[in-house]
Amino acid sequence: MPKGKFFRYAIGGVVTPILGLITIPLLSWVFSPSQLGEMNLFLVIVTGITLVFSFGLDQGLIREYERSKALPLVMEILFYISLVFIITYFILFSIENETLLKNKIFTENILFEVFLTAFLLLLIRFNMVVMRMEEYALAFSLTQIVRKLSILITLSVSFYLYKNNLFESLINVINLQLYSALITTIFSFFVLFPFFKSFKYSRSKKFKKCFSFGWPLTFSGLLFWGLTSLDRFYISYFTSMSDLGVYSLAVSFAAIIIIVQTIFSTIWIPIIYKWYEQKSASFLYSYTEKLVVLILIFIYFLILLFSPLIKFFIPESYYDSIVMLSFVSLYPLFYTITEVSGIGINLSKKTKLMIPIMISTTIINLSSLAWFVPVYGALGAAASLAVTFYFYFLIKSILSNRFTPENIKTGLKTYVLCTLILIISFFNVFISYYFSLLLMFLLLIYVLYDFFTMPNLKEFYYEWTKEI
């Protein structure tokens, strides 16, 4: 990748969290906790549909991507996905079931909203894969920014047009997400016009390979969706929609780390495949893992340090979300570390292992939810999320180590550090905020020392800057 591309990718990584920090408090002032909870359930369902209908083809596209032959493959993928979406929608819509027809979901046409939003988000996902593989770095960043910015614009315009009537109907609330997805989709196709304009129909020989590589990831992806969604259904069923809204706000703040994870994964996956094929220096893998751990520990320390200040930006009805932030932030943290520590499964093409990994993690998730939620409510769901993704990291990393060369295996230090982070999060919630902050600071100092005293740092820096 030409030098300087990283900084174009970084624009999205910097601007998007800033827009998120503006949007999240704004939503808390506009929506009541119960309304925010309803919107969150809508997004959870949309995300699940998007995962199912992707058939893992986005991952297969990354794996089989060749610039000179990519366009027919991309168009074939988009055609089949569009066809399946349309057929499925009309099948569901044509089902004559008196119970369903009397349901509020059908009377307000939310089925259409759900399917259309999911379809648009899936188009955005594949377009962003193309941007990454074609190295449209600036377009990639701007698409992320437009997604966040369009929510702010849509919210402002809707509030001006509807004023006090905006939130009387659930469908008006949901339309905010639909309009945002539509704006982002149009923008993504606009910036990819140079890529699509040369299309001439031809069958791609790689579609079957893409499907074969990606379909196991559909099941694992759906199970992963369950890991991040069962807590929402648990809260809405065992507590209240208001508690779900408070919990959703905490998860939204933690989503800032998810953006960092998305940017890193977008850059990391193509690079690791390249290093693996070229048999690059062995230390590059372990150094990258240590760098990721260092960055994430630093971010988590900042979250703990500044979390008390959040109460100045949100209504009092959402104050409980601040306590939950210590737990829910660990989901993207552990997941990002696993992107490095579990990469051996992808490199060895053992993607079918993701199914037992996700099944075992889902069992842990259900058990921890049953244990924590009845006692601690939404806070218990947050603790369950942290514990679940800690075990996800453990299981995937250990299995990955069995199928990868010695130089790519996850070191013992990473396991120990992740365990300590989980323990500190429980200290923060149940024992002492200041004591946990001190422990986190000491851990950060150790990781900084461990990283910057390693040999070959200059070569590591050169290899990464060469790629980005």
C-alpha cells in the first residue's frame, strides 16, 4: 500500500468517534430510555438479518479478491444477495397469519423498514470491502463519516419537520436509521462509480470459492450476533425497555472502541495474508499483537479515567450507563485482540472451527446471563458480556494456536493481561473505582515498558509504514 494511505484510513477512525460522542448524548436528550431501547432492538434485528443474508461472502470476497477480475465477482455477489432478499421479503409478506396481521409490527409496515434497512447496510458492507481492497482509503473513511453524520442530519431535519409529533409513532423513530442507511448507500456507490462504470456482464469463476469459504462464517456470524444480542432480549424480557435503553447507551459509548476495531481489521487482514504468503519475518506477528494490546489497554484506561465526566453530558435517567461502561467496553477490546490472536484459523482455512467456537461461547453467554441478570439486572447483562468475550478470546486463541506455525502463536503474556483486565473491571464496579484506576495505570506502564524494550522495533515500524 502506498505510503500515506494509513492516514487517509485514519481520518474515519478519528472523525467517526468524535461524531459518535456528539450523537450519543444528543440521542439521550431526545429519546426516553424506553424509546432508545425500542430503537436498539430494531437495530439488533436488522444486524441479524444482515449477517444471515451476507452468507459470509464479504469474507470470501476479501480472500479471493483479484483487482483485474474483481468487478464480475462483486456484481454477481450483489445480484444473488439482492435476489434472495427480494424473494424472502415477499414470502414473509405474503404469509397470511391472523396473529401476525394483528400485530403492531405489520400495521406499521415495520417489516418493510427492517428488510430495506438491512439490505442497504449489506450494500454498504460490500462497497466498503471493495474500497478497502481497491485502496480507496479516503472514500472508505468518508463513508464511515457519512454514516454517522447522516444520523445527525436526519435527526435534525425530522425534528424540525415533525417537532413534538416525531416520536409518537415507532416507525418515525425507525425511519431515522433507514434514511441514514439510504444516504450512506448512495454515497458509497457514488465514490465507487469509477470502479462500477466499466462493468460488462461475465460469469465469475470465483463465486463458488467465495461461497465455500464464507458460508461457515454465516453460522458463526449468526452465533456471534447472538452473543451481542441475547443480552438485549434478556433485559427487555426480565427487566424493562427503559433498562434496555440505559444499557444501549453504555454500549453506544463502547462502540467507539468497535470503530477502532473495524479500522484495524480492515487494515490488518489483507496485511497478514500478505505477510503469511511472503513468509515475512516471524517477529512481525507477535509485535503486532503486543502493539494492539498496548493501544487497547491505553484506550480502556482513558475510558475508566474519564467515565465520571459523562454524567455532565447525559440526562440523569441514563446515569446507570456510566457504571456499565466498565464492562461493555471489554467486548470490543477482547474481540479486537482476538482478531490478531485467532488469525491462524483464517490463515489455515479452518473457518469451520468458528461454529464450535461460537456454540461453546454462546453456552457460556446464556449461562452467565442466567446467573447475572436476575441479580443485577442490566448491570448483570453488562458483566455477562465482558465474561463471554473473555472466554471467546480464550477459546479462539487456543484453537488457533493448534493450527498455526510457532511464530504466529499467541504468547502467555497476552492471556495473563486479558485476565487481569477482566479482574480490574470487576474491581471497578464492585469494590473501588480509584483502586481499579491505579491497577490499570500500573498495567499500562508495564505494557509500555515491555513493548518499547523489544528488539527490532525499527524494522517493525518500517514494515508497517511500508504497508500503510
